[in-house]
Amino acid sequence: MSTPVNVTRLAADLALDETKVTPGLLGFVVFAALGIATWFLLKSMNARFKKIDFVEQQDQQDD
């Protein structure tokens, strides 16, 4: 009879403290979505920068 009591007590001791706040699965999903969105934005920005045709004009100075 003492074995089930010890197992339940051990499980209760290992349980998370209810005063702690953890991000959990939702926090991970939101963080991952922000990372993926940032990656796509940077990829799009680089593609747009490559399309820019920039020709630098040389200054002509009369000496």
C-alpha cells in the first residue's frame, strides 16, 4: 500500500510550480512565426535591392 502513495507523492513533487509562468507551445509557435516572417522579409528586401540600377555620376572639376 505504501508504494502507490510514494509514487503519487513523487509525481506531485515533480509537478510544475503553479506560480511559474512558462511560454509553452503557443510562445514557441509565435516566436517561430516571427522568425520565419523576418526571413521572408529580408529575402524580399534583398531581391528588391538587386533590381536597383544605380549609376554613380562622376564629379567634373575644372582646374
